[in-house]
Amino acid sequence: MQCQLCFSLVSAFIFYSLFFTTEAQTATPSPAPIPCALSSNTSCDECLKNVACLWCSPTKQCIDYPVRNILPPRSVCPLNVARWGVCWVNFMILIITMSVLAGIVVIGILVCILCCCCKSERRG
């Protein structure tokens, strides 16, 4: 019974994620992106309208995200003052939060799998 519940919860989470991610991508066509350099010395909101841009707060520069690196190097902009995706959280906090959430999801799935294995061993 618990195994079915775990499987149902994991399936519902995956379906929900896929459905709403696909829905969000097809709902509104995006306009042509503005080059990042043109948004320098404006505001973080203006810069981050283009998802390929990175906002550096102290210099007020809108920079092309360095796609060759997973994380932008400190020479481009320190992580604690860089903004990407949203203006209200810095890049370092965003990375930490996403890592913790991913870890919780993975641990939850592993616990469900282990519970199912333990239940099946007791029956046999």
C-alpha cells in the first residue's frame, strides 16, 4: 500500500512538472531577445528580460551569460552580486536553493524505493 502511494506521488510530481513546463513554453511566444550589452546601465529587470543575460549589481552591467562555464567566473562577476533569472535573489543563493531542493527530491525518491524493497522482502 505504501509502495503504491509512493509510486503515485512520484508519478504525479513528474506529470505535473512535465505538463506545466510544456504549458508554460507553448502559451506565449517570446519576442526577439534584446542584446545584453544594450541593457547595461538600465535596471536588473530590463537586463533579465533576455534569459541569456547576467546582471552584475555593483557595475550595473548586463553581460552575456558565459555558456562555456557552468558557473560564471569571478572575473566576470562575483556570484554573491550576480543575478540571473530573477532580480530578487543572487546567483549564489539560487544555486544553493536549487541544490537543496534537488537533494530533497532525490532522497525522497530513494526512501520510497527503499520502503518498497523492504515491504517486498517481508512478504517473501
